[in-house]
Amino acid sequence: MAANAASLSLQEALDLAMANNSKIKAERAKVDIAQSGEEEAFARFLPTVSLTAGITRINDPINIDLGRIQQPLSDIAGAAAYSKAYVSTYNGAYAKAYQEAIGQAMKAGMDEKSAKAYVDSKSADIWSGVVSSKAANDAAVQMAETKSKDYSDQIKNADFNMKVQDDWFFNARLTVVWPIFTGFKIYSAYDAAKENVNARKAEFEMAQNTVLMDVATKYFTLRLCEELVGMRESTKKDLEEHLNRSKKLEEGGQISKTERLRAEVALAEAENAYEDALRDQSLARMALASLLHTDTSLTATTPVESPEGIRSMDEFKALAVEKHPGLRQLRIERKRNQNAVKAAQADYYPTVALFGYKELYTKDLTLLEPEWAIGAKLQWDIFKGGDTRAKVSSAKAMDRSLGSLEEETIDNLKLLVEKRWRELEHAKGRLTSLVKTRELAVEALRSQNKAYEAGLATGLEVVDAELALSRLQVADLKAHYDAVIAWLGLLEAAGEVSTAGSLLVSKQLVVDASTSSATDATAESFATPVEPANAVEESATSAEPIPAQADSANAVKPAEQTLETEKK
């Protein structure tokens, strides 16, 4: 164990990975991107307000030249003025003659009313006299000619070259566009954006589930290596004591030099195994620290013990079908595809939008440009060459494909759960078969030590008993490790790896109560009669397929076992 190593439980390691792991952070960022896309899709329900402004330079000013109609307009205006002035002069002469006739009648003794009635009866004669008057005719002609010349000259002198647009002009416009009906495209796009958020969340959970499974596996690999280091160190110390006893017995002439040399060889091999275990522990610690983005000064505290009180296989299958992130992501993809079908069908409908604009700078507007306008616009693509029908057919075919893929995924998940459940049951079966064998190995080693000290056993028999116990301890630890990994695989299928640490703690608290009584029973079993060491060797060999030769370097290979387990 590294000096000043920080203690880390499984749940703390999982929480640290969820906070620090780069892949989890990247997938979490994708969820944020999808949520921004949902907000963007909702914004399409609202009108769009835009302000545009610009300054433009054209090659020449735009002018309208009306010189071709200037002379005809002058003639027409002169003729109209002539007629109006001519008639107006005669009307003035008639009005004057009319008033003079009324005055003469009143002088003749008539009252005003009678005079007007009398003059009205003579109006035709008065008008005839005015028309035939040379003075009135001369005055009318003179007035008509004067007015005709004045009006005609005004038009002739007017500028008939009108400027419509300067060569430099500026414009600023505020525009509002609001689609009020798009054939449900906006609704379909918004639903698709919401499902995209759910899909990214499921993808995040899938990636997190995978990463946490890797973290838990490497965590227990580190714990397995730490346990192996402790076992190798204990074996080395026991063999050191055995060597010291052998030296003393050799000095007393009770054993031969060969017995002492065998003890030295066994100790050297145990020291090599201890160094190998330390190296494997260092590599496992580095692998876990890399996933957690922390330093390597950490040690695992959650024991490698087979979990008890877990759910049944059918419950795990139901949980996998309900909660597995990959399957949930596939179902969300189906919903998104159904929205895609609606979006494709929306092309059959027209698009209606309201619009309006206001010119903010009107000085440079031309005569044909209004200062503001409002209206509605409809666009209906009646025929698009079968493109819409092809899109709808493609989206429906994709939905059928996703449905078949969902059924296949469910079958595969159930098969995976059953496989891992059987692996768990197999590991538990190995643990059950190793319990009594281990008790026998402990007692056999104690007996061989006493017999060796009494000169009734050889050093080889003591070493064989020591290594047999070591092999059984490793086999027991490996079975626990396999059971835990299989259980983690079940949690991964159910999408619950993030709670593995808490579940282990809660299950361990339940099991602890029954463990204390089992410990007392184990202590009593040490009082049973002593059996030969060869019987222990046979039991160890039947419990775990490990070579029975006294070669501690090849008896246990924790690094290879760890790699094989991770590959599985």
C-alpha cells in the first residue's frame, strides 16, 4: 500500500468518476447542447423582428425626363386658360349689364323685387346685347390671350426632368414576420427537439453506465491486488519464520542441509511473488486513478465479497428492459422518427405568415416606396415531383426498422442478464465448495508446523501446506471477485451501476449480523482432529484448478487473472 494513500470506497470512486471523468463531461455537454436546441425550436413559435439598414452608392442619379410632353401640355394649358378667360369675361359683362338694368328699372319707380323680376324676364335680350357688343368681345379676346400666354409660359418654363433617386441614398427598415401556420412543421420540430434532449440524456446515461462499470471493475481489481499483496506478504513472513526454525533445527542436527535449502528456495520464490503482487497493485492503482482524474495515492476500502440478498434473474430482466439506457435511447429514437413522419407530411399543407414593415428613414424613399406596409402571405407547394411522398415513405420505413431493432435489443439484453446471472451463481458455487477446504488447509498447516518442529515432518511438507493454503486463499478471493464482477454486469444491464457502492453497503449491513455467528463456528472448527497434509493438497486441487507443485511464483498470477477478467 502506498504511503499516505487516501482511502476510497466504491461509491466514492463512482461519485468521483461522475464528477471528473472526461467522457462523462463530454456527454453531459451534449445534453446542454440539446437543451439549447430545444429552446431554439420553441423560438420558432414567436414572430421574428429584424432591423435592416444600409447605405448605397449607384453609378448615376435616377431621373425621369418629361420633356417630350412639355410642349403638348403647354398648348393644352394655354387653350384651357383661353377658354376659361373668354367665358369669364363675357360672364362679367353680362353681370354688369344685369345690374345696370335693375338700377334703371328702380329709377323708373319699381321696387327692387319687381325690378329683378322684370330684368329676369329680359335676360335673354340682355345676354344677346352683351354678345353682340364689340367692346365686350374685344375685352374677352384680350383677357383670353393674356391668360393663355401666362399659363403656357409657366409650363414651358417648368423643369420636366424629375430626380427620383440620388446616387447616394440611405435606408433603415423594421420588419416583422410571424408564421401562423406551417402545416405543423414547427410543432413537429419542437417535439423532435424535446425528444432529442431525452435521447442525449439516454446517451449520457449509457456512456456514464459504461464508464462507471469500467471504474467499478478497476476498483475491485485494485482491491483484489491489495488483498493479494497482503496474502503474499503473510506467506513470505510465514516462510521466513519457517526458514529461521529450519536454521535452528539444522544447527541442532535435527534436519539436513537439504531441508534448510528447500526453505530458502521457498522463501525466495515467495519474495518474488510478493514483488509481482506489488507491481500489479501499482498498475491497478494507476489505471483507476486515470479514470478518476486524480493522483495515484489512493487505496480501495470496499471489500471484495460476493453480494448477498440480490434481486432474482427475472427482476433483473424486467429492470433491463425498462431502464437500460441503450434500449431507452432506441425507444426515444423511434419517437423522434415518428415526429419526422409528421414533419414530412407537413409538406402537403400550405404555409401562412403575417408580415409588416416600417421605414425608419424616409428622406431617401422614392415615389413608389411606401413608408409602412402590413399583410399576409401564403405559399403552397402543390407539386414537388414526389419528393414529399418519398420522405414520408422513408420515415415510415425507418420506424419499422427501429421497431425490429428494439425487439432484437430486448432479446439480447435478456440473454446478457441470464449469462451474467449464471456467472454469478457459478462463482457462488465455487465459494461454497472452498469454505471447508480452506478450514482444512489452515489446520493442516498448523499441524505440519508442529510436526516439523518435533522432527516428524519434512520441510517440503511444511512448504507444500503453506502454498496449498495460499492457493486456496487466492481461489477464494478470485471467486469473490468473479461474483462481484458478474453482479456489476447485472447492474450495468439494469442501468444502476452508479448505485453499486450504496447497494453493497446496505447488503453488507444485512449480512454482517449473520457473519458473526458463522465466525464463531469457524473458530470452533479448529479443534477438529488433524488430517494429513496430502488430504489438504487433494482438496485444494479439486476446489480450484491450480498446479499442485511447490512453485509459488507460478501458483498464482494475479495480473494475468485480472486481465482475463477485464477482457471477459
